[in-house]
Amino acid sequence: MEATVEVGDKLAGETGAVKIQERLQKRHQARIEDVERRKEAKESQSVAEEKGEYFSSAFNREREAAEELLSGCSGADRATVTQRLEEATAKTVQLQKFLNDSVLFLTQYELRQAQAALQKLQTSLAETREEALPKKKFAFKARTKAADKVSATPVSDTPSPDAGTPADAGSTKVDEASEQCGFSNMSDVVVIKTAEEIQQRDVLLTHLTNCKVRLLGSPSTLHLKHIDSCEILCGPVSSSVFIDHCRNSTLAFPCQQLRTHNTTDTKVYLHVTSRAIIEDCRGVSFAPFSWSYPSLEEDFSVSGLDQNRNNWNQVDDFNWLAAGTPSPNWAVIPEEDRKTSWDPEN
């Protein structure tokens, strides 16, 4: 009996020792795995920091080069201005692509800084082109009769192509000679531009009141500034849409990126492949892009946008930092209140 007890105790002791050894081995293995995880995390952080430093250096270098090109436009002859604007445009497009390709490893702060710098550069490019090429301004003066005729046309539910194109053959030629086109200082009119007029160009709409605008095509960028009580519909924009000082309006467009500033009481029917950003805005509401026209599919192909990727309700409010609490400055338009019929003839 005693021998049996001794054998049992011995077996129990051996089993306990085995279990202790197993626990020690597991603990040791866990420590090794933890060290490896920390090492990988540190290496990953180091790589991300190196990528971030490289991005910042390269981005700022190219941005400064583009800004230098724009500053050289002042007082230069038209040929020099045209060449500098073309080079600055090319650099801006490259910067946009560089930023898009780098989004995954940039911090939110780095992304915001780069987006703000790029927007400033694109706005400066648009304004420099508008100011430095006097023939573009002359085109608007040259079409006074046509503009007067359009201005006499009240805004209706159905825009008329014949009455709504405030440009004669002469101004069209000037627009084709410039990469930028658009409308400015108009009220109570219906205006239209075709794909041939805007394809892959920068479109600038400024100081419009109670207007209906139809942009049938795929611009490179779209700038909306000082827009009041307007309805603006645009085909796929291959890069960015910038909105500043817009109120009481309805907008619709697909784009790669949307930046909206100082905007109030405005509805946006949106297709965006990255994320929408608002700042200093209130009463802005969003719904999926729903406008359609005959060449929309073709223009989507020209723009390069992914039709299957739409982040229309993913909105970042730079004035609202309360995590987990929705921003009060924007909302989703209820389905029953969304506009689905725009132009009956289309």
C-alpha cells in the first residue's frame, strides 16, 4: 500500500514538473513573440517615418518649384506665361498623384497639411492663369451681345442649350487656347459648356447668383467661389473640386477629392473616391450623385474615376474634433427628400 502511494506521488510529481516546464516554455515563447512584435512595430514605424520624411521633402520641393513658376508669370510676355503655366500645371497634377499614392502611410496631420498646400497651389494656379492671360478676359467682353441675350433668359426648370451657352465662336477659340475656362459675374441665367470646351481643363465658376450651370464633360479640376442660390451640375472631375463661399445652392458632381470652405445651406449630390472635407461650414448636406446625361459613361472613362467606389457619406469636418460624436455641420439628405429628376430632356 505504501509502495503504491509512493509511486502515485512520484507520478504526480513528474506530471507537475512537466506542466511547470510547459508553462515556462509557453511563457518564454510568448516573450520571444512579444519582442518580435515590438521589433516589427518599431521597424514599421521607422519605415513610415522615413516614408513621411521623404514625402514631405519631395512634396515641398515640387510645390515650391511650381510656386516659383507662377511667381515668374508677373510681367512676362504671353509666350513665357503660357509655358510657365503649362509647367506649373504639370507639376500640380504630379503632386496630386504623389499625394494620392502616399495616403496610406501619411498621418492625418501630414495629410491635412499636404491637402491644404495643394489646394492653395491649385487656387493660385487658377487665379494666375485668369489674371495673366488678358485674351481670356477679352473673350467675355467680345461676346457682350451673346451674354446680353442669355441674361434676358430667366432661369427655368429646363435649361436650354441654345439660350444657355454664353460664348460665341470667338470666345470658344480663346477657351481652347487656354487650359482654363468658366463663367463669372452672372445672375439669373442658364449656362452650359460641352465636353469639347471643358475636357481635362480647369473650370472656374465665380460670383454667380441664381444661375443654373451644366458642365457636360470631364474637367481636370473644378473651382466654385462666391456662389449664391445656384444649381451647378458637372460631369466627372478627374482630380479635385474646391468650393469656397457658397450658400443656398445645389451641387452635383463626381470627383476624386472634395474640399469645401465657408459654405452654408447647400446640398451636394456627390460621387467621391477618397473623402469629402469641409471646413468653416454649416448646413451642408450630402446624397449620392444622381444626375445623368448621354455621355456620362464616356466622361467617367476619361476622368479615370472608379464608378464602383463612392464615399459620398464619409465626410471629415476639420472644425469638429469630438471623436465618436457626429459633426452638427453636415448631414445626410433623407432618401425621400433627394432630387432624382434634373433635366427632363436628358
